Amino acid sequence: MFTETLARFAIETRTSDLPEPAIAAARDALIDTVGVALAGSREPVGELAARWARDIGAKPQAACWGRELATSPAEAAFANGICSHALDFDDTHPNLRGHPSATLLPAALAVGEAVGARGADVLAAHVLGMEIAGKLGCALGHAHYLRGWHMTSTVGVLAATAAAARLLGLDATGLRRAWGLAASQMSGLVRNFGTMTKPFHAGHAARCGVLSAWMARNGFTADEAILDGKGGALDTYRGEREGEAASDLERCLGRPWEILEPGIYVKRWPCCYSGHRTIGGLFELIERHRLQADEMEEVAIGFLPGGDTALVSRDPRTGLEGKFSVEYMVAALLLDGRLVLETFTDAMVRRPQARALMRKVRRYPIADDKLYSGISGHNDLAVRTPRGNFEARIDRVPGSPAWPLTERDRAAKFMDCATRVLGEAGAKRLLALAQRCRALADIRELTRATVPATVRPSRRRKTS
């Protein structure tokens, strides 16, 4: 039974049995996720999430990052999940075809804070949740996403449930019940990309993961084999083209670990990852040939089947829509020479120069009989100018294991995001804590450091 095999693996694998590189990768994911969440907490959608957490008035057990605000673990996971995905700057994973850490870490850190978990155990929950996410992503296959389901949310809720259940001390049977409840909360539509609802998906999955694990621990009943058989979650959500067989996936649990291979992809730029391969290739062409915006006649981008599904906006009018428009990404890069958080505002998208350049960007399909995600396969790029045509085939993605960010790149990204909320000293302190997360005896030492010093009074809530 696939449900039972996955549940036993997620719960019974000991923290001490996880390979060091996997724990290190989880630590790096934590640093990246908390950093982008802090910056995202000041976005309008992050402000709304905080208003909800205040209004609900739940028992303060877990922090809303970047604020003097605490709430229940489920609502903290919800708010922090929204903030983690608010800027679309968080990490991705090819097999999940979505964003793993934006659901896993808000759930794991909220539960870990509530129970006083060790840092090593929070990182282990992320590693094992990532394993579940990757394997279920393979089981559902690309067709699930191409039918319009946002896998960050649909698969993320099951992965977040596993992470929360492990930290709450459930046994494998308890996790199976929790998954039965979580599967009835699988949701999230690609149609909502470019709106506040996309980050809501991540927060929803994180909260439902915590809620489902809590309910199961307290006796709530649900189908205990929800991933198996006709009418189960996989059968219902797979789509016309089935993914990998459960029996094949069972044999490769942890061989290799999903967090290591294909690994987590870390974003260089705060926009949809499906455009990053094109942007990386265009950066190289600009540097090699000294291309200028005013000489552009056409930029043609070839996508394999499914490669630009997430790039839903061809004529964006808002900053959020611009994050899902390769046309705008190309125009902004040519005009400004960079893509930063400030690139994706309404005013920047509406610039006449940007709108004129967007009209010169053309997408075209590359014929293939397979389906691809935005970070698998390749893109073709052709730039036409009066002084010649310049072409490239880009078969790797910036921020992937094949084109990685350096440790210095990662730290700089974290500091750029976190300093906006914590100030430089606070951001450095939090980064130092996150870097030694594995050694922390109580994860609350880290979550306390997400609160700006200017609002961290000595009377702050007790967490014992």
C-alpha cells in the first residue's frame, strides 16, 4: 500500500539516519525561505495575512515572521506561507513542479516552535517532507499541472502534513489519517497566477498540513489509504497521462533524496521560474554582444510543450502580472540591466518603454512529444538587431545544481530581503542562527530572531 509505505518512511526514518548533505540542503532552504518571507511580509498580501492572524485572536504559540505577532501554529503557518510565496522569490523543485519550502518550512517551523523542537528535527522534517513532495509529484505527473492544478498547493498540503505530523509525534497510522483529511483539502488553480491567490495557495497548504496533523493526533478520523486505489487522491488528480507507478516510487524512497537529486532550485530573480532560463541566456547574450534595448527588433523565445504554462500573462498591467510574463522580464532586463524586487511594481510594468519592448518579444512552440515543466528541457533564444542575429539554446536553469548560486550569492539574497525588515544587525543575527540551525536545542531561538529588534520588548510572550 503506497500510503502506508510513505507514511512509515516519513515518520520512522530517524533524524540521525539522514545524510549530512540533505540536512545542509534543508538549512540552505530555510535561510532562503525565511529571507524572502521577511521581505514578502511587507507586501500587501503579507499585510492582509497579518491582519487575519490578529483578527482571529488564537492562542499565541508561533510567530508571524517579521512582526510582533504570534498566533496558533496553523494560522502562523498560513501567514508565513503566504509571505514566503508573496514575491515569487522562493525555491522550486522539478519533480514537484512547484515551490516546496514555502509550504514545508512555515508548517515545520510553526509546529517546531509550539513544541520546542530541536533545529535538527525541524530540518529533518523538511528533508522528509521534500521526499514526499517529490515522489508524489512524480506519481501525479506533468498532466496534473497542465490540467490547471497548482502543485505547490495540491502536493504541498500532503508534504506539509507529513512534516507537521513528524514534529507532533504522530505514528505512521496517525499520518495516514492526517493525509486522509489533507487530501480533501487539495486545491489551488494555475488560473489564479498573477494575483494574491497564488501565495494564498502556499499559506493554505501549510495551514491545512498543520490542521490535518493536529486533528489526527486528537482522534479525528479519515480514510487511511487515501493515496491508493480507485477514487484515491492519485487516481482522482492524475489526469489523462499517468505519472510514475507507485511501486516504482516506493523502491526509490531516499535513493536518491529528492532534496539532493534533482535538488532544490534557488531563484536569482523575484519572478516566475519558468522565465529564468530565458533570462539567464539573455544575460549572457547581452554581456557577450553588448546588446542594447534601443537596437532590439525582435526577441524570439522557443518553449517546449508545457514550458511556459505558468507564464500566464502576455500583456501585464500590474507588478504581480509582470512576475508571470516573460515578455516583461525580457523588456525590464534590456531596459534596466537587472531584475530586482523593485522591478515588479505596477509603475515599472506600465512604463511606456517597457510596453514598447514587450511588443517585440515573441513566443513560439518547440515541437516535442513529451511534456516539460518550466525548469526542465531547454529554451531557444534568438535576438534580431540591425547589426546581426544572436542565438542561444539554454539547457540549464540559474539557481539549479547545474548553474548554482554561490554561498555568497545566497547570503547576499538573504541580506537584501531580511534587512528590509530587521535592519542590517538583525538580519546578520538571524542569518548566523539559521546557519547553525542544526545545533539549536530549541528552534524558538531562531523564530524569535525574526521579530524586528525595535518591536521586541522584554515582556514579549513566553514560549516555554
